[in-house]
Amino acid sequence: MIPDRVTLVDVGPRDGLQNEKQPVDTAVKIDLVHRLQAAGLREIEVTSYVSPKWVPQMADNAQVMAGIQRVAGNRYSVLVPNMLGLQAALAGGDATRPDEVVVFGAASQAFSRRNINCSIEESIERFAPVVAAALAAGLKVRSAISCAVGCPYQGEVTPDEVEHLVKLFKQIGVQHCGVADTIGVGTPRKVQAAMERALKHYPVSEVSGHFHDTYGQALANIYACLELGIHTFDTSVAGLGGCPYAKGATGNVATEDVVFMLQGMGIDTGIDLDALVDAGGYISGVLGRPPMSRAGKALLTKRAQVEA
Ligand code: HMG
Ligand code: MG
């Protein structure tokens, strides 16, 4: 059942940087995307078209999209919370057009209200025309289901609550189901229970996992997903990330750590770990801190020892 090839979607430029208090230059964001694709990432979540009042760091969305030099065949995605966001994402024509948009809801009502200022049901009403318009424009549409195994406001979240949102997204035409542990409280069996609900409605090729690593469970959770045959994961270079509306949650699982684990298991990702570690070192340097990736740190230390 364990897949022999895994696709990683680096969400660092979006999930990673959205949580940074210090303004990050547009040129740095563009450079980060370039470094990730040079390391072999074929799917990159570049930015989000959300309200700049809610998330000021993503206000340069169109400039970032316009500035990236694309690699043919790669998939560049952006988050859109509503029709205004989709229209903004499409306004620049081919120069800024994403290949994929992500609509994001939550399995818990409380998180839905905090993150996108509406109930789950209202979010689906809001997303339905967005999904239809995105599909009509030829974009792929992916969902993110936040708080699939726990919510910072509600606490426990049940697989039934996850399946409820999976079904609603499916009904409005969303093509891919992303299951997210926003606050990193998931453990392998709980994660499998949530994933199994997604797999009831989507083929395994259209289900992915998105794990924040607050409690150090993300690699175990990814392994638990591999056992179900799931072979697509969101990860974040240098372990950047967080959601401004999920206080206390830390970054996504680091892309470097996941690549190290998968390589060790003989699973192909198409990613050059050395180049990825450089990308992680670059963005961590800009942000003024060491990479939050254990593998990244270890490999940089080893490199320094060899050079000394
Ligand atoms: P609202 O205030 O209810 O929206 O926010 P509104 O429709 O009443 O509009 C209020 C103002 O926002 C208006 O401007 C709109 O024009 C503007 P004003 O008239 O006051 O000047 N506005 C926008 N501007 C730019 N782009 C837009 C947009 N929409 C409205 N798209 C809204 C509702 C959804 C917009 C807001 O709550 C929002 O932007 N939320 C986004 C929060 C966010 O980005 N969270 C982080 C991403 S999700 C995440 O990290 C989780 C994930 O990683 C998975 C996981 O880990 O769980 C994906
Ligand atoms: Mg996230």
C-alpha cells in the first residue's frame, strides 16, 4: 500500500510567510519560489488573495505572481476565500494567473468564524460560485479542511464533522480534498480516521494531508497516511508556517524533514535535498533565525564540519 512516489506541495511562500509579523520583501518571496522550483518542487502554493486587513503579509499577491518565472508543467496555486479573491487572482491575465485555487473551510464552526468570518454553511454558499467560476476559467480547485483533528476553540473534532465538510465541498465541485491539522494535535490513528472520511468521497490521488508540527507528530501522521496509500502532502520549506487565527500553532512539517524520511524509505519525490536545504537556509537567514527543520539543521551542520 505504501506509495513509491510522493508529491510534495510546498506551501512555505503562502502558509509559511503569512504568519510572519515582519514584512517580507516581494523580491524575497519571488526568490523563494525560484529556489523551491530549482530544488525540484513541482507544486508551490505561492500566495493568497485574502483581505489585506486580515493578512497584510499577502497584500503583494499579484506582484509575487507576476514576478515568478514559471517552469513549464509546474503547478502554482493561490488561496481564494471568496469571489473578490478569485477575481483578483484572474485580473492580471496570463502574467499572474494561477494554475490552481484553494478554497479553505473548517471542520469546526468556531474556526470557520474566526478564520473566514462566517459559518461552515455560509462558507459553502460563498465558495459555490467561486468554484464554478474557477472551473469555468480552466483552473484546478482544491479544498483545505482546517481543524480536521482538533480546533483551538472547540477542542476535539470528530470524523463525522470532517466528512460533513468533505461532502459539501464535493457537492460544489471541488476536485481535490486537502485535510489539514491546523494546530498539529493529530496523532496517527486520529489522522487515519479523518483521512478515511475523505477517501470515502475522493480517489486517493485527490486526497492530501497538511500537517502543522506543533507537537512533533507530523512525520508520524504522514507515515499513517502513506499506509492508506495517500501520496500528496503539503509541506513547508524550513518548517515555516502557521495561521494567524490559530494562536500557538507552529509551522507546517518541514519539507526537508519529509524529503529526508521519504528518501530513506526509497520513495521518490523528485526533490534535490541539498538544494532544498539551501532554500531553507536562505529564507531562514532572511527571517533571522535557524531553520525549524531538524534534517535541514543537521545537514547544514554536517556540511560545515566537512568544509572545516
Ligand atoms: P469580511 O470582513 O467578512 O469580508 O472578511 P467582507 O466581504 O465583509 O469585506 C470586508 C472588506 O474586506 C472589504 O473592504 C472587502 O473589499 C475586503 P472594505 O470595504 O472594508 O475596504 N475584502 C477583500 N479584499 C481583498 N481580497 C479579498 C477580499 N474579500 C473581502 N479576497 C474574508 C472575510 C474571508 C475576506 C476574511 O475573513 C479573510 O480574508 N480571511 C482570510 C484569513 C486567512 O487568510 N487565513 C489564513 C489562511 S487559511 C490557513 O492558513 C489554513 C490552511 O493553511 C490549512 C490549515 O492549516 O488549516 C489553508
Ligand atoms: Mg496551514
